[in-house]
Amino acid sequence: MGNFSLINNSSSTVSQSKLSVTSNKLSSTLQRLSSGLRINKSGDDAAGLAIANAYRSDISVLSQGVRNANDGLSTLQIVDGGLNTISGLLDRASTLAAQSASGTFTGDRDTLQAELNKVMNEIDRQAQNIGLGGANGTEEGRFNKQINVYIGGGASATSAGNQVSFDLSASRVDRTGLSLTTINIGEGSGNVTGAQDISAGITAAEVFTFQTVGSSGQLSPFTVTLSAGATSSNVLDAINSDANVQSAGIEASLDSTGKLVLSSASFFTVSSDTADGANQTGIGGAGAAADDVAITGAANKQTVAVSAGAGAAATQTLSFTGDEIGFSGSAKNVSFAAAATAAAGATAAVAAVNADVALRSAGVFAVANKADGSQVSVVSLNAFNLGVSSTSVAGADNNIDTLQTQTAVTGATLTGGEQGAQDAIAALRAAVATLGQVQGKVGAGQNTLSQAIDLASAQITNYQAAESSIRDADIAFEASNLARLNTLQQAGVSALAQANQSSQALLSLLR
């Protein structure tokens, strides 16, 4: 039997304790209901909170990964649109080539070539705009590489499963990448090709000296300067925008290996003040020294070596024959004195040929190929025969001593015309196939990214459900708990009131 005491009210103390517990539980329940979360502080469930935080981090990474994939998908859609327009441009180029390839075509093939050049320029422009118009590492070829898109969801931060890759390397779709730099459906032209790949540009300044046939039949020179650090596009622009180049009908382009090609239907020569070497054009040919001359492939030419003499000057004679140059019945002879040095001998030979009015009228010219005078080329757009003779003087100089018998000079590499158009059709057909391969890569990339988005979205949904099961409050349970705790709190308050009244009852014993 318990004692009745005025000092200690055990019933009140017990009631207060129980009421405090109920109030704490009620406060926790109200917090869960108002926040919607079961875990509002680490003490609620430390282990569960750690797992839920890991899920939430994965959700954040995957959500950004979906945005990354959508950005990549948008980029590929832009690229795909550009490829489709390039495909249409190739169709137009094929139409022009087919028109020129017909033997019954009576129009101006050069007009067709002019439109074809515009089509090729537009292909270059669009390829650059979509990032597939240059080599990897250049702005024009910024997507010409393997592209990795970070998605997330892998087993670890460095897992290969975190990213989607698609390979667009070797996907250049400008005229260089499609091997269309040399197609010619015009009336016919020849070209000079540099020895070096300049697709990455040139490092040092370079000056080209051209020689073309002037209005009075003489060789007329002019220069074009290329700036140090010029990109391949800058090089082409500098040449093609020059008024003298345009007047001479010369056009600059790059071939499939990135080498500079200078083309024209007319005769021209070109030399560079820079020797053949890496990061320069090498327009004089492989191993060419500065100022060595290259001659258009449209010309028939005979190149002879020039040696140094050691004795008295001898007379040398160049003898020209050939129906196409107008000397079929008798030879056209040009004589000059040999010299003690190779350079002087070359100068004498070139001057003698180019001073002859009949040869000049026939379109025959002489050009010193090497800057040191060790080679001379006699050239014409027409076929001809050439021989060299010299006086028989003991100890006489005999500079040009490599062509003692008359030799037929042939081998012009004219391109264009009906055959050139047929070659262009074949090249364009191959270009369409190449473009199709690139479109296949882009399409595969689009499909891969779409599938990655689907997977990442499903993972986000599942991670959210897993996090919710740990972190979120069970509202039905907490609502029921609220009703129960409210009842207990009210009962506790009533009980505490009754316990506090028990001390007043003890006072009645003292009356």
C-alpha cells in the first residue's frame, strides 16, 4: 500500500513523463506530416538517410545525363540536316556532270563547270557549318572525331557504362573529304599540285610567282602572297580572290590528301619563294628549292638538263617540228651561244626561244625550272618535236647536252570535257556512298542517344521510387498515428489534472 505524501506526488510525475513522451511523438508525427518525409534529421534513420542520399545523387547525375543526351541528339539532328542538304547538292552536281558527259552536248561546258564550282563551294560551306568540313582539331572539323556523351548510371564514377560514344572520325564531308577536288566537267584544264598536305594550314609567309600568256603572246608574271599562319581556307581565298588569278582562269583547290591544286585550261607556270617542306605548300614539287618553277599539267613539255661549260662558247641550236605548232614541212631553228655556267646557259636558251616571234605565235615557250639554272623546259599546249645540236669545237661549252636527237614531246594531262565529266560521275557516285556512310554513323549515334535517354529516364524513375520508400513518410500511417497521439495527449492532460488534485484531497484529513 503506497504512502500518501504532501512532499512527492508520484502520480503527477508519472503523468508528466508519459505526457512528455506523447508530446514528443506527436511533434515528430506532425513534422513528418507537414514535410512529407519520414527522415527529417539524421537521428530519424541514419543508415536509411545515407542510402537515400546516394539515390538522390544518382538521380541528379542521371537527370543531367538526360539533358546531355538531348543536347547531343539536337547536335546530331543539326548535322543530319546538313548532310541531307549536301546529298541534294551532290544530286545537282551529278546532273551537271551527266549533261557534260553527253557527246551530243553543244553548249558551253565551262558554264557547267562554273555552276559545279559553286555547288562544290556550297558543299564546303555547309560541311564547315555542321562541323564536318575539316580535319580533327580544326574548328571546321570540330565533330570529325569520336564523341563521348556523359549519361551516368554506371557502377562507378569512372565506369565505361557512364557514357555513350559514337565515332564520327574520318567523316569529313567537304569536297576534300568526298574526294571531289579534281573533278572537271569543263572544256579541259591542267593542274599543278603541291607536294605537301596543307589541310592544317601553313606556318610561314609564302609568295607565289605566276607566269601566264599575255595579250601579245609574251609570258606575263604576277605574284600572290600567302600570310604566315594561314589556314587552308585562307590559302584558297587568297589565291582565288586575286584579280590576276581570276583573269588568267586559274583556280585553287585541295585534293583528297590536302595538297594544293592550281588548275587552268590555259598554260601557266608557278613558283614559290619557299622551298618544299612541312607546313608549306611545296608547290614547286617534292624536294623543290625556293623559286623552282612548276609547269601546268596541261602543257606538253620537254625538260633538259643544263651543265656548266669549261671551254670556249659554242653555238647551240634548238630545232622544232610538228604539225600542231605549224612547222611540219621544215624545222624552226633557234640558235644561241652556250655559256660557261649552267645558269647563264639556261638564261640564253630561255631568252632565245621566247624572243622568237614565230614560236611565240605557235604557243611555244621556254621556262627555267630550277632557280640555279640547271633545268630548262620547252613547253606548249600542243604536241611538238624538239632536238638540240651544237657546233663541233674542241673544248667548247655544250650546256644543253641531254637531247642530241629530236624527240617527240607529248603527254599533256588535260582534264575535263566528255571524259572528264564521265570521271566526275564516277567520283560523285563514290562521294554519295561516302556521304551515306557518314549519315549511317550519325543515324546510329541518334539511335544510341535515344536509347540511352530511355534507359536513364527509367533509372531515374526507379531511383526516385527507391529513395521515396526510404525517405518519404507513410501519410496514412502518420495520420492514424496523429489521431492516436492526440487522444493520448488529451488523456494525459486529464490524468495530470487528476494527479494534481490528489494533494488537495490530503488536506481534508487535517480538518
